[in-house]
Amino acid sequence: MSYRGVANMAFMLAMAANMGVETMVGSFRDTTDRWLTQRLAADIYVYPTNNSAVRMSRWLEAQPEVERVWWRWEEEIPTESGLMQVVSTGDSNGEMDALTVKIAVPNYWYHLHHSRSVMISESMALKRDLRPGDYVNLGAPLGKNWHVVGVYYDYGNPYDQVLLSQNRWLANLAGSGDVALGAVLNDKSQSLFVEQRLQSTFRLSSERIYDNTSIHNKAMTTFDRTFAIADTLGNITLVIAVFGIFFATIAGEITRQKHTSLCGAWCLRERISLNLAACNFWCLV
């Protein structure tokens, strides 16, 4: 192959690799964006102390802008296979819609709230080879024979995670763990005013209250920064391939000019000796 042919082949390979990486990152970004939109179902998220959670929940429920308040407890429990996160959920339709379910038994939401059942994260299901219908031992203080009724997506979580109903949490882990409140508003545009009143009433720091939009934007900004190197490498690859074509073209031209000059010198000698037919034949070759 000529220099230009090799360079063109390298350029096409760089283009294909760049398009493949862009497609992979773009599809992953779109999946993450849709997952965050579904999981962040509440409009305001508050992280109170355990002592102030009840008062704060009642205050939120009394506000005309607030439609409902969701409770979520979370506790990390050491197990033989590492830390396991145990979280709770209420039985509302909004909380059910916020759960990105991968696979589950029929009527999994009913079983979760009316029997000794749990849902587990995808990473935990893969690590422990569990599927809906199996029974799992969660160790102390939760005990054995918990029925797995579903598996849900939990991107980026390095720990095993188990989802319990609110009643099961209070029956097994009451008095422990951290609590978070999710406020669902009648009008999302009023979130800023509710946040300001909540902060002034309970003297909350900015690290303990977030709105849906800020969490979503921070997560996507972190994602874009993480994969910014992929765009940079793709651009560098394309620039190198373009320079390769440029220098290959120059090298080909230099080689052709050298061949032309040699042919011209040989033809001049042959013309002097009146061998015009040989000169024309070899110069065409």
C-alpha cells in the first residue's frame, strides 16, 4: 500500500473508534439521566437529625405547597461479605414509580409491604447469585429467611443494598440509622420558597437540604467530567490521523518528484542518443 493508503486506513479506524466511544458514552449518559429522573421523584430532599425528623415532617405536611412527605431510613450493617446498606420505603405509588425495577415477582409491591420480603440491588443479586423467589440470610439483626421479591438497578453503589418496607424497618431496626425526608410539592416552581422557609424555621445548613434539580445537575456534571477524557482522546486520535494523511501525501509527492527527476535525466540522455521511443516508454511507466 502507498503512504496515503496507510494513512487513510488509519484515519478511518480512528473515525470508527471515535464514533464507537461517543455512542457508548452517549447511551450511558442517556441511561443515567433517565435513571436519575425516575429516582429523584421528590422535589425537595431534607436530611434532618433523628430528633428533629418528626417535627420537620409535620411542619412540611402543614405547608400548602407540600402534597406529601416521604420517609427513608438508611443503615449500614457489616456482614461477612462486606458492608450492606439497608434502606426503607413507604407504600405510596410515587415511591413505587421511583424504583427502577429490573425483574420482580408478580405483585412485588404488595408482597414487599405485607410479608417478610425484601428487594435487592442488581449488584447484590449478581454477587450473591440471587433472583426473585429466592430466600436470603441478611445476618444480625435482620435474621434469616427473607423472601426476595425483586431486583432493582442501583448504579454506582459499591455496596450490597436491601430495600425494606417502612413497617419492617421499624420492627427490626427502630432507633438506629439515618433518616431523610422527601417533600413532593403541588407546584415545583415553589421549591425555592419552601426551602428558604424550612431553613429559617429549623436553622438548617445548606448541606442538609437539596432540591431535585440541583442533585440532578451535580450528578450529570460529575458524569461529564468523568468521561471528558474520552472526548479529549477521541479528538487527539483524529488530529494524529489527519496529520498522518498530510505527511503521507507530502512523502508521496516527494517520492513522485524524485522519480520524475530521475526519469527526466534519463530521457535527456536518451534523446541525446536519439533513442526517443525508449524514453517515452520508460517515462510513461
